[in-house]
Amino acid sequence: LSTCVVRADAVPAKVKSVDAAKGTITVTVDDKDQTYTVAKDSKIFTLVGKGKKAQPQDLTDGLGGLKEGQTVTLTTEKKDSKDVVTQIKVEGEAKKKKKNK
């Protein structure tokens, strides 16, 4: 009996640069820059709506639609002993105004 365990890690980060042609993203994590390969079939999305009603919406232009300085959460998996990004969630896109209570 053999089991294959795929371990995915969630990495909160800030986008430093994106190279859509090469399929890479460089992000800042804990004040250190790290470059990841992004899988061709990666899901790149933002949440639209509030709370439990928020729905994922694919980012226009995919990897090329990411901008420097955006806060993202990368989901990575080990493939051939390298961390490969399988999902990028753009954080806080819907927040424009803060309401005071």
C-alpha cells in the first residue's frame, strides 16, 4: 500500500515583480525576496463580495494582471523538489473605504 501526500503551503506575501513570459513571480516574505515558478494551470483570483457571500473571480490577464505592491496569498506545492505556485489569491481588492462604527 502506497500513499502519496501532497503538501500545500499558504504563503502571505507582497508582489515585488511578475514575469508572465517566464511564468515567475517575485514576492517579499518576511522582508526577504523570493522568486517562485507559477504553474501554467494556476488559479489566480480575487474575492468579490463580503463575508461568506464573497465569490472567487479570476483575475483579468492572469499572472500579468498582478501589480507590484499587491498583497497576495500564494499556495505552493513541492514539484521536483521545488516550490511551485498552484494558486494566487489577491487580498483586499474589494476594500476601498473603511466604515467607522
